[in-house]
Amino acid sequence: MEQKIKVLIVDDVEETRELMRTLFSFEPRIEIVGEASDGEEAIELTSKLRPDVVLMDINMPGLNGLKATEIISKKMPDVIVIVVSVQKEREYLKKAMLCGAKEYIVKPLDLNTTVKTIIDTYNLEQERRNYIDSSNPNKLVKKDPEIISVFSTKGGVGKTTIAVNTALSITRQTGEKVAIIDLDLQFGDVAIILDITPTKTIVDLIEEISDLNGEILNEYMLEYIPGLKILSAPIKPEYAEYINSSHIEKIIEVMKTEYQYIIIDTPTNFDEVTLTALDMSDKVLFVTNMDLVSIKNTKVGLEVMNSLNYSEEKVKLVVNKASQKFGIKYKDLEEAFENDIRAFIPDDKKTIITSINKGYPFMRYRKSNKICRSMKELSKKIVSGKY
């Protein structure tokens, strides 16, 4: 029998709490262990009852839900907070995540959606804790930081999408500190995909490169959610000329002292800056598509990497927008490339375009569709060492 998920309901409206109790009475995996009508009571009961999940309303008298979420997340990080609100604007979601919420549900509540969100979020958190326990059983040994470059020899293959969603998935799975470096210095898109307006970029950081340390670095990192930050590309393409390979080497070395995983979204060329990042990387995800131009460019790129003595263990192919409907089969790709294909990420234009236009990486939704499952499996391989 699966373990019950203990839930604390927090809402200032008694009728809403009663509705939730009724809804969850039909779900055998969920057990309601208590109710609170405001933020202060929520903190008190969370400390006393230690629920697995707190369903937290935002708009309440006295201490509001966001402040209560922040306090619970800091003082009792083992408790999962899921915010419930009538507000569906992305600004509210962003604020909730920054306060430590793991998920966000919009009222009115739908039973199936709410239950699925609770169970999926709980299961993912258990996976993250199991990963931490298995990779660090004595709590004293710490893994070396990992640098993962996401590269392609052709634009438009979905390289940045893979980089961003890999970073988000690793953050969620491990709970470790993760950084994204947008190294596409002329046309970087990481910030726009995350719906972040850069206030500081890598160009600003370069001004302090001679004194760079972890504290200075973090002043230029932009937080997306707790545990995941980005170093944004320059706002204007012409600023790229101010950045050289020695700058990148210094930035990565300092970043290794602050972050467990460093995801580098590279440009589609082999210039000095890119080569520095690739040389320093433990892993290279080489992203390609299933069209002849992508295949040709990928083979050329693999030849270059072979000439640089990059091992097959370091460079792994990721086939994005994978589909066998247009004349090329998976086995054709496997025969065309001598390198191992680590993942096939299925073609899902609707999910991708919607996520980009809304400024939410699709892995943030934790959907169970094929593309999310594929990205989750790829991230698992990376963090487990089965890369």
C-alpha cells in the first residue's frame, strides 16, 4: 500500500476548507491532518503536525500566504508548500516560487488536477531526497561540481530550450544549486525563455573580473527560482567583442565554488570562447534534429570534437524534435553517427511554443507528457552518472 500524503489546508474561508476536505475524502492517498485560517496559524500547525504538503492560500488577513510560505520553507524545508490562489497572472506564480513554493494551483479547484499536482509534487520531492541520500549517504562527501555544455552546429534545433529545461529539471531533482551561463553572446535567449528582464549581464561582470570571487559573481546572477540562477548574455550583440576566453575561464572557475551544476548554453560555432567552455566541460550535450542539414552539420561538428580529443564519454548526442514521420528513422541516425545517442526528445511544437510565449519552461509544469518524461530521463542520467 502506498504511503498516505499528509496535507494541511490553509485558507481563511471556512467554506473553501470544507470543500477541500470533501474533495480529498475521495482520494485514498491523501490524509487531511489539519486546517488553518491564516498565515500565523499555518506556521504553528506546520511546526506541530509536520505535514508532507501545505496547501496555502495567498490572500488572507494578517500574515499572508506568501510570507507564511517563505517562513515555512526556510524553517521547515522538508515540508512542501503548494500555493492555491484565484490569481493566475504569472507575476503571482513567480513570487510564490521565489518564496519557496513548489507548485501553484489556480482556483476554482478541480479534483483531478489538484490531486495529481499534490501526488506528482510529493513524488518528485521524494525522488530528490532519495537522490541526495544515495549520492551522499554520510552527508559529508560532496560531489565535484559538474559543467555541462549544450552545443549545436546549427541554429533553430532547440539548443536553448534543452539547456533551460535540463537546468530546471536538475534543480528540481537534486535540490542542488544550479547555474545557467548564456554564452551565446550575440543572440542569447535564455532570459527571454525564462521571462526575465536582465538588470545585469556578463558584460557588467567583466568589469570586476580581476577581483572576481563568489560573492561578486552572485551579484550578477539572476534568480529564476530558488536554487536556479542565470548569468545573462549581453543585451546588445556588439558587446560580445568585450568578452574573451580568459574571462570565461575565470568565470567558470569561480562559479564552480558556488554551484553544483553549471549549464552552459553555447553559440553554434567553435570560436575561442566556445572552445574554452567545451574544454572545461565534463559533459557536452550535442543537440541535433532529424533533417539532412542538421545531420550533415552534426557530423562535421563531431569530427571537430574528435580532432580536439573529446572522448565519446564526454560528448553525447541529443536528438530534439524527434519524429519518424518525415522519412528518416531513428535507426538511420544511429547508423549515420558513430557517437552514442543519449536521448530522443519528441517533437511537440504546441508545448514548446506555448512555453516560450508564456515565459515558462515546460518542465516547470511537471506534466506527464512525452517531452517532459524524456527531459526528466535525460536529467536523471546526468545526475546519476549514467550519462
